[in-house]
Amino acid sequence: MTVKGDNQSSPGRTRVMVAIFFFVSGFGFSTWASRIPTIQQQLHLNEAQLGAVLFALPIGLMATLPVTGVLLSRFDSRRIMMIGAIFFNLMLCGISFATRTWELVIALICFGSSRNLLNISVNAQSIGVQSLFDRSIIARFHGVWSLAGFGGAALGSLMVRCSVSPAWHFLIVGVLLTALCLYAYPGSMPQQPAPRERRYWFALPDKTLAKYGLISFASMACEGTMFDWSGIYFRKAVHADPDTATLGFVAYMIAMTLGRLTGDRLANRFGIRTMLTYSGGLIGLGLLVAVAFPYPLVAGFGFILTGFGVSCVIPMVFSMAGRSAGMSSGSAIAAVSTVGYLGFLIVPPLVGSVAQLAGLQSAFGMMAGFGILISCLVPFTLERRPAAA
């Protein structure tokens, strides 16, 4: 994408305004996640029914990936970002008013679609902001998303303790997040697609982007597995008591957030390829430690290593893919995301199948191979350092 010169904001202010949209995405999604048990209880869903219903969200996300790529190849990314953000906040409110299972399924499909529209466009914006700086800044955007996730989860916990219904909770959050978007939109970056770009309805990576897609697939497979299975691993493989079973996931999330907040400094010093190589190594090492020593403290340390490893892979890969010469940043990110999200969606269920046959430790040992795969793929990528505007 080409960046227009009519944005009067300073680079620092533009960076803050785009970061607000990352905050909106993280806070809104964790707000929904924090009330899943309440909504399950309201609709009288058992675990199997809830699992089937939750699959509606990634269906909506995947269904709109190619559409988002086309929209970003034709329109200003900040307009798509604003439309996606408004749609995202409306669908967040809509979820809480579902009184039947089929209504919740439709709401989640729309919520997933809106989340994809917002996330891809805001990542395209982050690539544009990166072009204003001569050092890496992109990982901190994702750090803001993680911090917002903590904030949304904390508010959700408070709402549950105060017996506030999801309808009022989501409505309050949706209104406040929409107000933030209206405030931040004028300061975001005007970003038009490159006129030379060919337009495709379905964005799949070319040979260069395919390597980034494979790295994203491996990283998001590990990330999805940690989200879905880390608590279960601590309960069943580590034999932690119920009160401490979630500590492994908490340790992982804290490490991932800290990694994203400090990753830019390391990337500026050592380079993106070096960062990715060590990230893959940390993922593999962390999971192997958790498998070889299934004790709370040691396994928790392994999850910390995994969190640091996962933290910067996606932002750094998006940074390289967004500067691809053959596609706009939005289309390139959508193409890489298409492959990456497949790992997020497909691999965690396979972990369950492997765990059923060979045990959770074997399944997590298999996931360590994805970290090794990342390190093996890095030498075949071309590093593109941030360029000053």
C-alpha cells in the first residue's frame, strides 16, 4: 500500500491512535471470552454443545479472510479498520442478547467475521506506521493487544462477582470501545492500495509469502494449543490441584505479553531473522521441558519459555510479509493469515486426538516440533528491516 501524505499527525501520535484499535480488539475479545461460562449456563449448554457452538467464531473468521484481502486491495485500510471496529462492537453487544443456541451461532459467525475485518486491517495500519520509523515498533502493538486482553478479563471477572448480566456488561464495553474508535480514527494513517496490484478474490501466498505462511502456521498451532490445552495439561499431566491448574496458562500469557513489549528492542539489536530463529528454539525447548519434567514449577518454567518464544513470531512475520513487493500490505497479511489461522484451528483438535491415543505428554512433545520447524524455515526467508519514511 502507498501511504498518503495528508495525515497531519506526528508519527508518535499516529502510532498511539493505531495502538488504540489494537486495544479495542484485545479488550473486546477478552470481554466475550470472560463471560462464556455465564452464557453457557444461560443457554443450558453442555460441554459438547458449547464446543460445537464456539466453532462458529472461527468459521466466520475464515470465511471472510479472502473478502478482507480484496477490500484492503481496493480501499483505504483505515476505513476498513473503522468499519470492522464498529461491526465488532455491535456484534459483541449482539452476542449477549442471544436467547437460543442458533441465535448465538449466528452472532458468533458475525463476531468472527468482524474480528477478522478489524484485525487484518489494523495489522495493515501497523505496517504503515512502521514505515514512519527507522526501528522496529510492531511487536508493541501486539503487546497492547495482550495487555487489553488482561484488562478485559479482569473487568469480566469483576462483572461476574457483581452479578452484572452479560447484556449490560457487553453494552457498556461496546459503547466505550466505539467511543475510543471514534476518537482514534482521525489520527490513524491514510493508506491507499498500490495501483499496480492485481486483485484476487482469494488471497493465497506466493512463493515468498508461503514461507511466512508456514512459519505463521507453526506459531499459531502452538499458540492455539496453549490456549486450549495448557490448563488441561497442568491438571492431567502435571497433576496440579484445581486451584493452581490455571497458573501454567497465566505464566504463559505473562511471558507472551512481556515478550511482545520488549521484542522490538531485541529485533532492532539482533535483527528479525535472528529473533525468529531463537523464538522457534524457545518454543521447542519450553515444550520439551514441560514434557520431560511434568512438575508444577519446572513445567511452568517451560510454559514461560514457550510464551516468550511465541510472543514475537506473528508480529515479525506480518512485518516482513507486509513489505512484500508483489501485494499490498493488507492483502499480504490476509494471505499469510489464511495459512496461519489454519494452524490455529486445525492443530489443537489434533492434539486432543493424539492425547487420546498416546497421552498429553506425547501430544505436547509433537508440538515442540513446530518450534523446531520455525527455526529451520527462517534461513529461507528474506529479512526486510524497517525503512524510514
